[in-house]
Amino acid sequence: MKGKLIVVSGPSGVGKGTIVKTLVGRRADVVESVSCTTRAPRTGEVHGREYFFLSKEEFTRRISENDFLEYDEHFGNFYGTPKSFVREMLKEKHVILEIDVVGALNAKKAFPESVLVMIAPPSVEELKRRLIGRGTETDEEIENRLKRLDYELSKKDQYDYVVINDNLEEAIARLSDIVDNGKSK
Ligand code: ADP
Ligand code: 5GP
């Protein structure tokens, strides 16, 4: 195995997607994992790019074959990280999973050598500004996402690294350095 498995979590709106996508765009040796889901594709989503879209039967079969590094149910659909796909990618590249704290801690149990990275906001006020600025959630959804904040940040001691996303370029550089030199505790 050549690559390292990096698991990135953090509150909604903190900048995980921006950091990970920029890094993956800049480094040919880093890829983002593609999860499996039983939900229907949204307009524009492509099988194998955003997700592998599976039937419930297929997903259940793969659970019984122990093919998920971790899986969970959200809004009545299953989502999971496919072990076989991640193993295949790790032969050539570093692999980043962007996943919530529950999924991340499950992934660490299944794959102890993975490196867990929590992206944290410089302040709650700034996180609110980013969520509002992104403009993709209603006020109620923003409130719900902020309610999860304390819970998510309370798990940071179980992470190998905490990266504060204040200056975006510095946060990308820090994650890039963790990909090269980071170690699992
Ligand atoms: P997440 O994937 O964690 O939910 P996003 O990557 O969608 O978060 O980022 C949320 C918003 O914050 C986006 O509009 C993004 O452009 C902005 N953003 C990300 N990082 C920074 C930063 N360091 N400073 C200011 N704005 C940022
Ligand atoms: P969406 O349907 O909006 O793409 O995703 C719904 C939720 O599923 C999000 O909270 C997302 O983080 C979560 N999710 C996506 N992929 C995975 C995965 O592989 N494992 C787990 N545990 N959650 C996932």
C-alpha cells in the first residue's frame, strides 16, 4: 500500500469541501473517496463521481460481505465508505474521506492507521457568516447545523490533528503537510 487514508471532519460550513477539493485539484497523488448510497441521484450527479448509487438490496448484500469501512443511515437512506474501492485507490494514491464525526470514529476503528483531521472554525460567529454566505441552507437548517457544533467539536481530542480554517491557503497547506507527514496517534 502506497497511500495514506486521511479522514476529514468538521462542522457544516467550516470549509472542508473547499479545502479538500482544492488540494485534490492541486495534487495528482491525492484523491477523494467516492461513497455508496441508496438515495436517488440528483440532477447532474454521475454514478461513480458524486456517489456509487446502489439499490437497497445491493447495499445490504455489501454490508453482509463486510465491504464498508463504515456506514450510516441519513434521512432514510444508507451511506457508506466502500472498503474495496478505498483499498484499490490506496495502492496508488493518498485517499481523503470527508465524513461526519460518527462515521470518522467508526472508520478509525475499522482502519486504525487512518489519520483523523478535524477542521475547526476560527470562531462561531465566522462559521455562521460562512454558512449564511454559502446560501445553500434555510435559516432553520443553519440553526440545526449550528446546534451540532458543540457535539462535533467535543470529539476533537479523538482526532490526530485539528486544523483551524482561518486563512484558507494556510489551512490547505497544513492539510497537504499532514498528507505527507501526518501520523495516526
Ligand atoms: P463544508 O464543506 O465544511 O460544509 P464549504 O467548503 O462549503 O464547507 O465552505 C462553506 C463556505 O465558506 C463556502 O462559501 C466557502 O467558500 C467559505 N470558506 C471556506 N473556507 C473559508 C475561509 N478560510 N475563509 C472564508 N471563507 C471560507
Ligand atoms: P447527501 O444526500 O446530501 O449527499 O448526504 C447526506 C448525508 O450523508 C451527509 O451528511 C453526508 O455527510 C453523509 N454521507 C455521505 N457519504 C457518507 C458516507 O460514506 N458515510 C457516512 N457515514 N455518511 C455519509
